Amino acid sequence: MESENRPLDALNQSRGKRIMVELKNQKQFIGKLKAFDIHINVVLDDTEELENGEVKRRLGTVFLRGDTIILISPAH
Amino acid sequence: MESENRPLDALNQSRGKRIMVELKNQKQFIGKLKAFDIHINVVLDDTEELENGEVKRRLGTVFLRGDTIILISPAH
Amino acid sequence: MESENRPLDALNQSRGKRIMVELKNQKQFIGKLKAFDIHINVVLDDTEELENGEVKRRLGTVFLRGDTIILISPAH
Amino acid sequence: MESENRPLDALNQSRGKRIMVELKNQKQFIGKLKAFDIHINVVLDDTEELENGEVKRRLGTVFLRGDTIILISPAH
Amino acid sequence: MESENRPLDALNQSRGKRIMVELKNQKQFIGKLKAFDIHINVVLDDTEELENGEVKRRLGTVFLRGDTIILISPAH
Amino acid sequence: MESENRPLDALNQSRGKRIMVELKNQKQFIGKLKAFDIHINVVLDDTEELENGEVKRRLGTVFLRGDTIILISPAH
Amino acid sequence: MESENRPLDALNQSRGKRIMVELKNQKQFIGKLKAFDIHINVVLDDTEELENGEVKRRLGTVFLRGDTIILISPAH
């Protein structure tokens, strides 16, 4: 079985790396992916909240509830 | 198995500490994390509700229903 | 196992006492907590509906469906 | 085990009696509680739909889907 | 066990009869109840869509997804 | 057991035929029903997206997620 | 059993090919389908976000949460 056939496997490859998370309320968070689960609940470390590309808040560790998440992508 | 691989493990590390919870209706609550479950239902002690960074209400113990929560982070 | 580790245990401590329930539609209800379940469906006795801190309706016994609830706290 | 410890037990006490049901779309229905289930799907007999306290429609038997319900209370 | 104790039993009594279904988007459909399931997915035959009491469309057989339904009642 | 007692059985009779699907966002799709499942996820072939009765886009094969669907009906 | 009877089978035929995904927030993503699951969580490679047919962002690998997705179709 190929290790990347499932979305969570692909997400697992970002563990420990910086990712960008976009929420349904249009907020954007960039941080290091520390943990996630099957509900796509996500924990980030060293997190920044962005608004129009500008850092709005620095939040350290953040737990984001999965059902508020639209999109996850490696941070540039 | 590493103890912080799952989001709820990370949340567990905040037990007894002050955290900030943001809801879908944009309200913010800061209190001491007393309990949580897999639905991310959360109970806080010594809770303050904030609006634009100002304390709006002091609520003591508060039960917050998980499906209204967007974000949980250690309080600064 | 400590009896207050889970949110429903904390809620259980309010059984028979007056609590305040806030809904997603911004309505507030104060009444004596008679019953609740894992969906956070709640039954209150001697219930008052409040609007801007004023009593709007007296409703006696009220069943509130859990998925409309944001917050539960002991009534002041 | 006390018979009213659970919200559905409390609801069961209204079986055959007139109740008021409020929906998320702000509509109000008053009728005799004929049946309900764990999803809080509700069937009323001799139902009236109210708007601002005035009867808007008489509907006879009505099935109300649980996830649209906010509140159930004995009708005055 | 009484045959009408549960909401789906009451709905079953309308099988083959004309019913009115109201959706969350305020649309109204009247047709002959052909089939339903525990999700309250509903199939109607000889269906008319109404707007302000006027027939807007004739649709023949219609499958309505349960989670869009607010209310079902015998058609007058 | 009658083969059309359940909504999915009725839907099954449209397999291979042109159907109209209306979504919660008011978009309309007409195409040949290729596949569906218990979540009412639907796959159409030779699909047209309509707006006010006019063809807006031709999309070939389309997967529509069930929870966005309000209504399915045979296409006229 | 025919291999395309179920929506996920049809989706599986797009694996490795470029697809277009439309979200509830009206955003459009085009990328190579790398992975999906029963929740319709989707992972795309070489992803472009489009607005009014124009490329707005290039995102590389993207995880899209299933409950935000309306429609998936082969990209033209």
C-alpha cells in the first residue's frame, strides 16, 4: 500500500514543518504542525495569525478545531 | 508512543493553566482549563469574557460547547 | 479517577442549581438545571428568558436542544 | 434511577399535553405532543403556527425535524 | 407497543397521501409521499413547488434531502 | 418487500437517466446519474450547470457532495 | 460488481489527473488529485486557486477539508 494514498498520510508528511491553515472565518494561521487527528483538529507551534498577509497576532501553541478549517498547505 | 502526537494530548498539557478560547461568534474567553472531552467541550474556571481586549464579564466556571469553538491557545 | 476531569462531570455539579444558558441566537435563559445528556440537551425548571439583562418571558420548564447552546455558567 | 434525570424523560412527561416549540427560523408551533425521538424529531397534533403571538396557520398534525428546534416548553 | 409512539410511525401513516414539506430555504413542496428514511430523506410523487401559495413548478417525482427539511404536514 | 419503499430505491430508478440536482447555493445541475451513495453524494455525466434556466457551464463528469444537495428530480 | 457504481469509484478514476474543486465559499482550486477519503477530504498537488477564471495563488500541495467542498470535476 502506497503511503500517500490517503489525505491524512499527506498531512502527516508536514508534521514538524511550517504550514498555513485557512479557516471558514477567513483567518489564516502559520505555524509548525505539531499534531492532528482524523477530525482535522490541528495543533500548531510558533503560530502567527495573518490578515491580508500581515502578522496580526503571535500565539505560540494553538489548537484549531477541525470543523473550522477549509485548507491546509505548506507555508512558503 | 510520543505523548504529544495527538491534539488532545497537547490540550491536556494546558490542564490547570490559563487558556484563551475563541468562539465562532467572535467572543473570547480566558480561564483556567478544568476539563475537556473529545468533542472539545471545555470547562474553564475563573473565566473572563473579553471584547476587543477588554474584560466584558466575569463568569466564574463556564462550560463551552465544543462545536462553537474555533481556537484554543495558552493565555498570555 | 478525579470526578471533575470531564466537562459533563462539571455540569453535573450544577444539577438542581440555577444556571445561565446562552444560545447561538444570542438568547439567554436562567433556570434550575433539572437534566442534561451527552448532546448537552438541557432541561431547566422555573426558567426566565432574558434580553439585555431584562426578563422577557417566564417559561416554567424548558427543554433546550444541545446544538443551539454556546455557553453554560452558574447564574449569579 | 430517578425518572427525570434525562432530558428525554422530562420531554416524555409532556406526551399528550400541549407544548410550544420554537425553531431556529424563529417560527413558533403550539400543539399536542404525540411523538418524539432521540433526534428530537417531534410530532404535534392540532397544531397552530404563531407569529408575534397571533395564530398564522392551523396545520393539524405536524412533523418537525429535530435539528431545526431550539426550545420546547409546556404551552400556557 | 403503540404504533404511533415514534415520529417515523406518524410519518408512515402519510405514505401514499399528499403531504406538504417546508424546507430551510422557505420553499414549499406538495406531493404524494412515496418513501422516506430515518434521515427524513423524502420522495414525493406528482410534486408541486409553491411560492406564496401559488404553484411555481410541477416536478413529478422529487427526492428531498432530509437535512433541508423543517416541517412535514398532511396537505390540505 | 416493495422495491420503492426507501428513498434510495427511488433514486436508483434514475440511474443512467438525466436528472436535475439543486444545491443549497441555488445552483442547478442537469446530467446523467452515474452513481450515488447513502450520503447522497452524486456523480453526473454530461453535466450542464444552469442559471435562471440558461446553461452557464458544461462540466462533463461532476461529483456533487451530498450535504450541499436540496433536491433531485428527473430532468424534463 | 461494476467499478463505477459508487461516487468514490468515479472519483478514484481522477487520481493522478488534474481536477477542479469548488468550495462553499465560492473559491475554486485546480490541481492534480493525489488523495481523497470517504469524508471527501482531498489532497491536490501543483494547485492553483482561481478567482473569476484568473489564477489568484499558486499553493503547491493543498489539503481541502471535505465538508467545505461542493463540486469536483475534471479540469479542462
